[in-house]
Amino acid sequence: MRRIPFSYALASLLVLALVIWLAFGNFQRFQTTPPDAPARSQTGPRVEVIEQQSTPFIPQQIIQGQLTAERETTLRANLAGFVAEKPVTQGSRVQAGDTLLVLDNDALPEQLQQARDELAVAEAEYSGARNLRQRELISQPELLRLQSALSASAASVAQLQKQLNDSRPTAPFDGVLDRVQVEVGDLLQPGEEWAQLVDDRRLKGAAWVSQQQVGDLTEGLPVTARLLNGDHLEGELTFISHRAEEATRSFYIEATLDNPAGKRLAGASAELTIILPPRQVHTLSPALLSLNGEGQLAVKHLDANDQVQQTAVQLVSADIQRAYVAGLPDPLRLITLGAGMVDIGETVTPVPAEDPIISQPQVGQDSVHAPVD
């Protein structure tokens, strides 16, 4: 009998062992119960999260404005005449009704007295004529002629009285006599300017705001005016235009400011800070803002089930370091890292962020938000 080579025998044994391994290794296919399915991983993508509460903030709008006196008027002559007296010197504070200037009146007092005497005669004649007319001793036309003469005398008295008053112009309100432009002996013509009267105990701060800013303003809001020398005046917003200026689409506003010390500020410029009502806001990095499907600013955060949510927000203010937004839930589980890698509704694994993003607000260029004390 021929002997089988060793190599063939070894190969046959290996083939037999492989068949047996395959047969027994696939035996589980014939089991009556399926094997336990491998456990699925319960951990989603990892994101860094911080929890924060909203904070009350006082928004502010800072705009450049111009200061003017609350009341000021240009004094002009109402009749021609030479300046006879200057009873009030330039820069003096006067009361309403004080005589500011005296013009040569060309014997107006005597003419006025004569007119008053003639008026008294006309009144007596008309009164007697009415008694005679009741007894039918004079005709009706004669009574009407006397009544017309009485009216003419009264008009003459009123005209001369006005001329006399115009020759002695008085202050229409309390203020300071400013920029007197005449001297004794000068001839004034009707309508000619001779001085200004300024009431600067209160000032008006006039400014223009954009159409984006005007929606937050209401009359009565507190206003602080910062002057170039660092001083401050306090007041309130008193007027907001209802129509924008066509060229710039900006709205005119006025603030009334107290000036109890009577500082010479009319005509100067000032920085007006309008203090808006407090709002609840969240402070976060501007990098965490994104746009939702409607093109609105939005922020991604987590709900109680660790699912990603995206909520539209209103940007109250922002600078290069922080943004102040309203409209987020309170408290907020804010995603600070990994928001761009997860989808809305996806369940994630939150990891506490090392550096909280909450920080105190700082002054911006156009608008400021200060924390409530």
C-alpha cells in the first residue's frame, strides 16, 4: 500500500477542522430564540452648556444734540423813533412787563390825553342824544351820527395808546436782555431788530434719531445732557416728531432740561442720553447668534430633555464682546460650544462650560445698557 504524503495528510486535517468550525460556529442560526441585540449607544454629540438667568438692564440711547433756551425772542421796533433811554443794560435779568427801551414819543402823552377828552365829550353827547331820541326830539340819523363820532374817538384813543406802548417796549416774559444793538440817539425803523430776550432757566435739547431708534422712545423718559466740560443737566423727553425728515428719514426730538444755575449754555452742543425702561435680557457672545429659516436672529439652547432648540431673539444692543438679547426662556441652558454641529430637535450630551459667558455690560458707541442696581 502506497503511503500518503505527510503534506497531503496535513492539508486534509486542516480542511476537516475548518468544516467542523464552520458547522459549529454557525449553529446559532438554528436557535429558537434570537440572541440579544447589542445595546445602542445612548450618548449623543457632546456640547458645552451654561445655565443662566436673565438680568434686568437699563437700555440707553446716546445721541448728539443742540441746546437752545426754552424761550427766546427777537425784539423789534413797532414804530419809528429815536432811542431816548435804555433803562435796562445788556445782560440784565428782567421780569415780564419791565420797560426795556424808551423811544422819542413826539408828545404822544399829550395827544393821548386830548383824544381821551374828546372821547369823554363824544360819550356825553351820545348819552344825551339817546335821551332825546326816546322823547323823539331828535331824528334817528342824528343819533347814529353821534354814535359814529363816539366810535371814532374810541378808536383814536386806542391807536394813540398803542403808539405810546410801542414807544416803551416791555419784556413779554422773564429772561435776560441779550445782544442789545442800539444806543441812545439811534433811529429805529418799524420791524428793525434791536435786541434779544432769552429765558435760559430751562433749556431745550434738540436732536435727530434714526427710524430704527425712534420706536423705543416715548415722551416723559428721563434725559441726561453731558456738556463739553463734563457737567450734566437733568430733564425729560418732551417731544417726538410724528413725521420723519425726507432727506435723512430721521425724526426730530426735544428734551426739556433744568438749568437752575442759569449757566450760559443756549446754542451749545451736548451729548443727550435717553434712559429707556428696564428690560430682562440675556448676555452672550455675538458668535452664538445665528439666523433661523425666516432670516431672524436666533440662539440655540437645550430644553429639559437635552434636545436642541432654536429661539428667535431681539437684539437689544451689542458690541464686539457681548450681545444683549431678549426673548429667550428663563432660566436658559445656552449652548456655548458645538451649536453649529447639532441640529434642532437632536438629543445631545451636555457638558458644563468651563468659563461662563455672563459678564457685565459695557458702554457701546450708539447705545448703552447699564445694569440695574
